[in-house]
Amino acid sequence: MTTPTETRRSLPPLDLHNVQGDILIGLPKKVETCLFFGITRVGDFRSQLIRLLPLLTTTAQVIEDQQKIARYKGGMPQKGHLLELSGVNLAFSQKGLEQMGIGKDANDRIGDAPFEAGMFNDTKLNDDKALWEPAFKEDIHGLIIITGDCQARVDAKLKEVEEILDRTIHRVKVINGKVRPGGQGGHEHFGYLDGVSQPAVLGVDQNLHRGQETVRQGIILLGREGDSVAEDNGVDRRPSWSHDGSFLCFRYLFQNVLEFDKFVKDNNPPEAADDLFGAQLVGRWKSGAPIDVTPLQDDKQLGNDPSRNDVFRYDPFSQNRCPYIAHTRKTNPRSDLSSTEKRRIIRRGIPFGPEVTEEEKKAKETIEERGLLFVAYQSNIANGFQFIQSSWANQPGFPFLFTPDKPKPGFTALTDPDFTPDKGPGFDAIIGQAGKEDRVIDIQGGSDNAGKFTLPQQWVVPKGGEYFFSPSISALKETFAKEKSSLLLTQKL
């Protein structure tokens, strides 16, 4: 049993060989498979982990892979041919920890309420659980993420993993994701560049872009500086086996692309640039160019330039350039708040499902299943993902539009006699979940109806998810894995 007496200052310097690769850098990928599993034979599973560990990809290995990719691209690669790579990471739910008997003592608990309760029981998210797929209502003990340059390589690695864990686990669900083809690579299914504005981790990210915010290691990794639980009166309240791990939030998000496109087209201002209204809802043009920098038309060169597409700060008292309800502003409000460091998360999502089909275009409605396999890492789910979703995206009054001495123009009692302290710009039009309420937005803030919309439907629909914990390599070796089992003895015989 671990006692919470070790302060974070006693931790050794961060070892990138000890941190799973998807957390701080991200596993290189064109395709990804997520295997959600249940543990059926606990002792044998923990023994087989010893054989699985060499397959797990560390942050140090990811950095090496990135260097290989850079060298490969710097040569003259055959057109359409990618460097052969694959990666494997492993995470466990609270039910998985319980199944293995890890963290069961009061002093050995991991110390994160949303994780311990599980996502299905997280009412703050406002998900319609009736829409969740049955698999995510079952007990899911763990998640194995496998990435690679092509599906065949990922499938081969998945087979290798399942052969190692044979008879110790059962499949609950397998989901495949893939980068969109051609010029849509890096864009989600609505067509907007995704994965922009990631925080840089202090002491890890070396090539910072202008405008990129830096966060302390403990915002993402448990036990490190910045982890609020590990800094409780100078005493680390995390069990030692949790150090250098990270909480993984997985969301199975379906996208109604045809319906979103129609709403944007129907409401785009006359004579405005194509997709201006969509850019106002998202906060970026499809190229990735922020509307706070280029509010009236897209700038593809800006959007494609990582050194420029993140260089901006919002005016806290104006939405003339970027609406308060814009998805990027709701989920990363920048200078709308004095500090957002403890809310930052690192996102590792990938699209799933086919491109819009000709049949769907003719029917003008979504028929095929497509969306985003959303993955985010943080050291504190309540401070990170849960807060972003529940207190920002789902909160019509955020950004808070007034203080007693300094109201924000357009949202005061002077212009709106029905103004109340909880009234504001509305929901995040992209991911905001309203429960049974109407989703209403106001992108102008005047006293008339100009800029006010009642959104006709939910365009991003959560249909499953779970909170997981991605342990360090040393914790997997020393706490999770065991050396002896009846299965290994049988194999030796």
C-alpha cells in the first residue's frame, strides 16, 4: 500500500521513456484502432502484461519516429508511400483498476472524482444517455490504442496484441478511425482544420510556435508541478503508482454533416464570404485561419502556417471579430479569463467513418455513421475536460458577460430589459449539450433579434465514452504486471 507522503519535489526529472507516447507528443498516425476490452482472467492478464510491455510506445520512441518521418520526407519518398510505423498505448478505467485490485485502499486511490464515477454517470456532461451505444453501457476495463501508417499494419499489430492477451480479455467494442483523404487531411468531417492550438508542455516541446501557450508538466501528468492534487499543502496526494500517468478522456462523437452544412448555408449573411457563418460558429475558417485575425474572409496561407494561426488573443469586451459562442472561444477563452492554464488539455482525436456519399447529398441528410474519436489528456478531469464541457460549452452564460462595475457592451440591462446574471451569448453551437433545453445563441449581442438563433438540432451527438488512466511504463511494470500465472505455467508445459 502506498501512503501519500511523497512530495512532488522528490520526483526525479521527467523521463520520456517512462511516459506513454500518445500523451505528450502523440502517436504518429494515418489510421487508428481503439480496442475497448473487459478483463476476464485477472491474474493471467496481469502476467501477460509483462509480454505486452515491449510493444508499448513511449514518448521517447515517438520523438524518434518523428525524426524518422522528417528524414524520410527530406529524401525522395515514393509518391503515395508512407514510412512504415505503428504505435501501441494502454489505459484503464476505474472499473479496470477495481478488477485488478489496484487503488482499492483509501490511501492508494487515484484521487479524481469523475474518473472514479465513470463517464456514464457524469451528469454534468448533459449527454442523452438513451443515445449511447450499448457497448458503452457495459463494463469497460481498458482501452488499447493502436496507430499506424495503414489499416493493414494496425490490424497486424492488433492481432499481435490480442494473441498476447489471449483468453485474458474479451472485446467490448472495436472502433477504427482514419485521417480524411487528400486535402482534407487534418480536418474533421465538417471540414475545419482540427488539432490547432495545443498547449506546449514545459521541458518537453522544443519547437514552440508563436502564440503557443506553455503549461507546466503537472497540468497533463499526475504528480508533476502543476498537478493541483499533488500540490495539496506541499504533500502529494497521488499514489506513487499514478505518477507520470495521465487521465484519458474518450468521446464517441457522431457528426451530422449534411444538416450542419444546410444550417450554415441557409444563414450565411447575404454577399458575405462563403462559410462566414460556419466560421463564426467554429471560430476558425476551414483552413484553420482564426476569425479573430481575419474576420471577413478565409486566409488559407495563414490557416496552414502553424507559426501564425495561433497568434491572437480575444478582446474580453468585444465579439466584433469572434463571437463569444464560437467553439474555439468557448473551449479556450484565452484572454477572456485571467488564466486558463489549469483548464488546458491535450487533444489526440481522429475522424471515423466514410466521406459524405452521393446518396446522402441527394437525400440532403446524414445516412452513414461518421464523426470524431475524441481523445484528451489531463491530470485532473474535473479541472480539464469536464469543466470545459460543462461550465464553458454547456453554459449559456459563459463567457461571463458582465461584472458589477464593468459590463460587456451589448449584454447589459441598458440594452436588454430581460437581462439576468445567468443570461449570456448561448451554447457552444458545435459541442454544447443542452439536455432538454433549446440551444440558443446570440452572435451580435444587441437588443433586437439580429444575430439570435435557436439551433434546430444537435450536430455533434455523443454516443459513448469513458474516462481512463494511462499509467507510466514503470507503474505498468511494478504495479500492474505480475510475473506468475496459471496461463504462463500452462504455456511453459
